[in-house]
Amino acid sequence: MLVPMKTVLLAEDVEADRRVVRQAMNHMLNVKLIVAGNGAEAVQLARTAMPRVILMDLSLPVLDAWTAMAQLKADPRTADIPIIALTAHAMFSEELRSRQVGCVAYLAKPVQADDLQGRLAAILGEGA
């Protein structure tokens, strides 16, 4: 039986951070990673690709992450997509704010592969 791919959207403008996430996800079966380089692109890709989860850097160009997340949560098509906030500036106030806008998790960079894989597996289900 063919298992459908589970799409994960990564909104990240720094290539080195993109590589870290790609490496962390290398061993995850049936998971397809798509990448947006800014907040506006992330909103557009979320609306067209309908990912199962979004990994959102909190420091995005063009459209900031907070505005992008607010737009996604306000849109009935994307409101229920879980968002995991990623940041290099790990502060309690940012974590609290990310939870208030609807993020299901908050991960400090550099992202630890085991932590990211565990969070994704919990959201995507067994065999992610």
C-alpha cells in the first residue's frame, strides 16, 4: 500500500538553518519538505500546498513571522495547520507570544535533530 507524503513547510531565510532542518528530517519517512524564504512566500505556500505542519522562523523578511502567522490563523483554510516557532533569540517573552498566536511548540536554534523529529512525529503521527 502506498503511503501518501506528509508535507512540512519550512519558512526560513537563512540557508545554513535550512540545511540543519533538512538534515534533521533526512530519516523521516514519507515526509516532503518545502521551503519558503520569507513570510509572504510562507503564507502563499501554506495556502497552496496545505502542509501538515509549518516550521516558522520568527525573524523573516518581507512579511514578518508574526503577521504571517496571524494571516494563517485567520484563514479558515490554514487555521488548523500546526505551527512550530523557530528562533535564534530564545526568550520567554517570544515563547509566550508564539503560544498566544497559536504555535504548538517553540524551538531554539540551532535546532536539535532529536527534538525536531520528536515534535514532527507527534504532529504527523506514527511512522512520520
